[in-house]
Amino acid sequence: MTGDLQFSWELSGSGWATYRLADGTSERVDTVSYCTDALSDLLRGVADLYGAAESQRVSFDLEPAEVRWRLRRRGEDVEITIYRFPDMSTSWDAPDDVGARCWHSAQPRSALGHAIVEAAEAVLRTHGEAGYREKWVQHSFPSAALNDLRRLHLQNDECRHESCQVSADS
């Protein structure tokens, strides 16, 4: 476990977003399609790890490929494993281990929650809700999901990052 988790989400065209996930040792970059409500699904999946859920899966459509994040809570840490499948239309119900494991890291849940919140807030600052909808096309900005994850992160992780303290005071 490195604690050096970095995550970014950038709208890269009409209906496309590129994410970068890195842990100080390795990184993963994928370009995701708007065929799923990907950012919302990710926010909700991470938020569920603050409750009773021991694991969550988040699937991203790469047209035609799929990348699937499996998030497993291990105490205060989360194992993040990303699997790649060649065709989302045939892999939807496939077990994770049928896909090719292409990235893995164990990180504190607080670091994961913080990184995802910061990335979503950066998207909102850059594009605003109207700009997000215009670029992402089929889905509105996931404000409720972001607010839920931010609230859970602040309530449970005692985040000391300045950006979270500013958000908490707002």
C-alpha cells in the first residue's frame, strides 16, 4: 500500500471521458463512453463502501471493451482491481476473473474517497452542470452522488486536506 493514490476524470470529447488512476507504482488510463453513467456509478460505488457493502463493482463501457473495477473493503483499506474484457455486450454477467487483470492496488478508503471526490469536483468546476451535460450528452452531472460521497468521506475519514475543510465550511 502506497498511500499515493491519484485519480483524475476529464471529459475528452462529446460522450467520452478519460480517467487516470495511479498509486505511485503503476497507473491505469482508459477512455470511457457515455453509454453508462460512469462517473455517477463510480461515486455511488465508492460511497457504498462506507456502509455495509464489503465490495462493489463499477463497470465502464469502452465501446466495445469493458473495464470493471472491483472494490473490496479490507478494514480501513480498499483493494482496487481492474479487469478488462474485450466486449461489454458479452461480458456483462461474466465473473471478474474471466477478464484480464490489468491493475491492482490496496489503498486507504480515506484516500480513495478523497481522490474520487476531488476529481468529480474538478470536473464540476471546469464544466459546470450545463457544460457537463453538453459534453457527456446522455447524463446530467451526478451532484447527489458527489454530495453523498463527500458527506460520507468527511463524516468517516476525518480528512485533513484543505480542499475538504473548505467544502465542509461551505
